[in-house]
Amino acid sequence: MTQSKLVLTLEQLYTLHTHLHALAEKKASIVKQGDLESLQQLLKDEQKYISAINTLEKQRQKEAAELLNVPGTQPVTITECIKASASPVAEKLVEVRQKILDVTEKIKRQNELNQQLLYQSLQFINMNLDILDPKETQATYSKDVQNQPSKRKSLFDSQA
């Protein structure tokens, strides 16, 4: 009974990870569009999935510990459960474990892409801010220049 519960929990973990991957892909298109409201909502949804994954992971740990008769304080891996399970259940555990590993790798790659997109967006914003309000940098020190009021040249007159 515990083995089938463990397989069911792992399948639920796989489903949640699949949904999380879909959100990560959706995040990329939202970042490209620059839609902050949608991004905020997506981040809230992402947090819900992460919370559910953490809850299921705790349940998986508990079920795996019960399966191997290990105290609940020690973490138990799926590999240990595979070694202790009967052949048909072990095959199912191997299959589900591999699916989870594959989807987590996809999530990792998508999150790296999203991080690069966000970094580029911030660079673009900073570049535009510098064009609108450039900071005058002085290459050398001069006592006379320091006492004169700063003359800023900008393409955009922000004082108008």
C-alpha cells in the first residue's frame, strides 16, 4: 500500500512540476511583452505551485521513510526506495523519477533563459534612462570646473 501511495505522490509531483514549467515558459513571453501586471499574477501562481510542491515533497519523504522503516528525521531518496521495492513498483518508480528529473531540467533551463531576458530588459531600461537623463562624468580633476554650476545636456528636457 505504501509503495502505491509513493508512486501516486511522485506522479502528483511530476504534474505540479509540469505546470511550473508551463508557467516558466509563459513568463518568458510576458517578459518580452513587458506586461508587469501579468508578470505579478504569474509570480503569485508560481508561488502557489512551489508551495504545493514543497507540501508534496514532505509527504513523499514521509511515505518513503515508512516504506523503508526509517525514522522520519532522515531524508530518504527515491533510489533507496527503488532498491527496496518489488520489480513492477521499482520500474514505475524509475519511470516517474526520470520524468521528474527531465521536467526539472527543463525548468532549470527555462529559468536561466528568463533570468537572461530580465537582465537584458533591465539593461535596456537603464540605457533609456541614461539617454533621457545623462550623468556628466569628468575625466580629470580641475578646481575651476568644480566651482562652476553643472551644465547638463540631454535629449529630453525634464524640467519643462
